[in-house]
Amino acid sequence: MKALIKIALPLSLGVSLAVLPMQGIAALQQGVKAPDFTLKAAQGGKEFDLSLKATLRNGPVVLYFFPAAFTPGCTVEAHLFAEANSKFNQLGARVIGVTAGNIHRVAEFSRSECRDKFAVAADPGAKVAARYDSTMVGPDGAPLSNRTSYVIAPNGTILLAYTDSKPRAHVEKTMAAVRAWKARR
């Protein structure tokens, strides 16, 4: 029995810790300047160069990092952002998804899972995600984007940083931050 407890307790603790999300924690905090970047992106399957600085000229940006295209959680998150995209646009905000995938996979994801609604950028090696302190190690040891959402004001200031491995609350949190920004204008 003691041997079973010695094995079961660490296993149960390990499993419990492995499934706990890091809710509300993101390394780049509210009020700091968002790092600028230019990445290959796609919307509706059409590729282009996406610049954060240029996108911010049109209003705030909802920048969300996600681990991998066509995985269950990332697909759910893409669908949720696609459904809410027109509301973000009505508030003057643009949604951009970023993942450590290649541009061809991202282009396909932008068309099918993002439903042509918003741009998705390819971040090979998760280099931009690292500048946003939003990385994790994938099963193969390669860096991936962590599931982190930012709302960035047109002046480049971060209004919201939110990390949670579960995709559902990201749209709600970012929408609230965009609405608060809009109310202050």
C-alpha cells in the first residue's frame, strides 16, 4: 500500500499541475510598448506582409498568439475570433492571429478555420512570440507560441495581456479591453 501511495501521489500531483492553466498571466504587462514586427501573413488564403505598426494606424489591434494551426483548442479559438470579428471591427479594432507555423499552413488555416475574417501570421521559430514573452516548448522540443492575447492601442501601448491555455475566455477578455478603450475616446 505504501508503495502504491508513493507512486500514485506524485502521479496525481503531476497530472494536476499539468492541467492547471496559467490564467491571466502574461509577461508583457499593461502600459508597456508592444514590440513592432513584420511577418508573412494570410487572410482568406491570400498571403501578404503584415506590419503591426501599419495595422495600428487604423485603430487598436487584438493580437493573439496560439500554439498550432488545426489543433482542437486553436481551431475553437479561431472560430470564436471569427464569430466576434465584426464586433471588433465595429469598435475600430483589427484581429491578428500569430502562430509558429509556416505560411502555407497559416494560409490554409486563415481560409478554413478563421473563415476569411482576419489575418493570421506565420512566426517560424516563435521569434516574435519570444519578444512578447509568449512561448512554450512543444512536444518535439521546438518553441511554440503560448496562448496569449494582447490588446494594443494605436500608439503601441499594451492595454491588455491575457494568458490562458483554454481558448474560450480570450475573445471575452479582449472585447472588454477594446470596449474600455473605445469608451475613453
